[in-house]
Amino acid sequence: MSNITLVEGINLALARAMEDDDRVVMIGEDVGVNGGVFRATAGLQQRFGPERVADTPLAEGLIAGMAVGMAAEGLRPVAEIQFAGFAYAAIDQILNHAGRLRHRTQGRLSCPMVLRTPCGAGIHAPEHHSESPEAMFAHIPGIRVVYPSSPAKAYGLLLAAIADPDPVVFLEPSRLYRKFKEEVEDDGEPLPLDKAFVVREGTDVTLVAWGAMLHESLKAADELAAEGHFAEVIDLATLKPIDYDTVLASVKKTGRCVVVTEAPRTASLASEISANISEQALLSLLAPVARVTAWDTVTPMFRLEEHYMPNSTRIAAAARKVLEYQ
């Protein structure tokens, strides 16, 4: 049992997966010699060798394409894209090949690859380093999208993603990489994919979030509890497919819901979740579903970044608004 950060949880899971399965390989820019821009792969090349932890050119399409080919030939590649804003160059391979390979070959081939990339604002970097493109990836058929919120979830969910027989986009909230530590046991046990986690029980309103926004939602729940309102907080963890059974069970209990994402508002996953709740639990709702999101603009730099990201104050205000409905 180790007290580690989220980025250390990623490193621990990668090492465990490579130790347990020699088909697991790592590729990406600076993942080998330098150990990754955030040090997520530190020490892995020294431990497993340059054939299994390989540095690539500065070419995201190439990295994703290599991963697709490796996966089709029986390996289990984990490809790192340095920042989510650079992943757009890899979309061709993810959309046209990784997500379609099982269907295209009528099940003869699968694509057991993981595309890892840090995402989200809060590290005071230019916009390509601070974006939250989870809705774009979730829209691609055949792709599973996972977004951990803690060291233990990063460890367990990454192990599950690597073991999955189909492609997984694994989004890592860079804001949380070294935000806090928790106890993680390196036991090789994966956490279930496609399962949301109720991280706080409540009766009055449901807060649905993921990644860094989960922690802002927990702060908002504390604020609401001081006022006598008890929020249930759900960590989605897997964003495609979404565990609607857990979400709807909570909404049917509380009658109210706020969905939180740091992605821009228009066509966000918050919109998709809100629509599904309205379709499947309309008669249980006591108020319209509220969304707390970032703004419909490029992630601003430095001084405006804090204003761009949703925070506990905005989340608590949205919850109070839905609680006003009688």
C-alpha cells in the first residue's frame, strides 16, 4: 500500500500491466528517455527496455496509427498524446480505424489499444494544453472513454482499460496529477469500466461530475450541507458508455440534478446526460436538470483561466436554483 498522487497511480498501473503481460507496450513523444512530460512513464524504459517503451516522432497521427496496427497484430499498446489539444491530429486513426476495426472485419480483428492524454484546465498553460474534448471522443462509435478522478481510480481504471479488448481513450485530469495523495495498493486489481461511483450519499439533489469537477462538486456539497441541503455526488468515471442505471436511480431518489463539466457548454456531455435524464426520468423530476459548464470559447490563458472553469460556488448556486422549485 502506497500513499501516491494520481500521476504516480498511472505510472504504477502501467508498470503492473507491463509486468503481468508482455504484450503491453508504451509509445509516445518523450515517454521513454524522459519519462513523459508529466513523468507518467518515468522509469519504465529503464525497467522494460526501449522496445517496449518507445519514443516516437512529434506526430500524433503516426502515434495513433502505430497503436492501431500494433493492436491489430496482437499487442496491447498504450499510446500517449502529450496534451489533449494535440489529439485532434490523431482523430483520423481513432475514428476511421480504431473504432471501426471490429465492425469492419466482422469480429475477426479487435483493437485493444489505449490512448492516454492529459486534459483540462488549471495548470496555467496555453489553450492546447488545457482543453476538455471528452464529448468529441464520446461521439465516436466503437470507442470507450474513461476519465479518472483520483489516484486509486486512475490505477484501477487504467488496468481495466489496458485489459479491454476494444479501444479506450483514457483522459487524465492534469490539474489533479499532483493535487493530493491517497492510499493505493499495487495488487493488479482493475476497477469496473462502465460503472459510475456514488461517492457521497444524499437526498435532496444529485450532482453528476467527473475528473477535477468531481472535487469541486464535493466542495459544493459541503457548502449545501451547511445550509441543510444534502447532495448526492456521482463520479461517472466512464463517459462512454455512461452508467445511466446509477444516475437515474439517484435522480429518482432526489428529484433534482446538476451536471458539471469543464468542457464548453454547447454539445457537451452535460447536454447529453441532461437529455437522457429528461427522457427516462421526467416524471421523477421536481425541477429542470441544470448544467454547470465552461464557456463556449477557447480556454483562456492565465488570469482568466479560473473564471473559465466551473467551481464549487457556481455548482452550489445551480443546486440552490433547482432546489427552489417546489
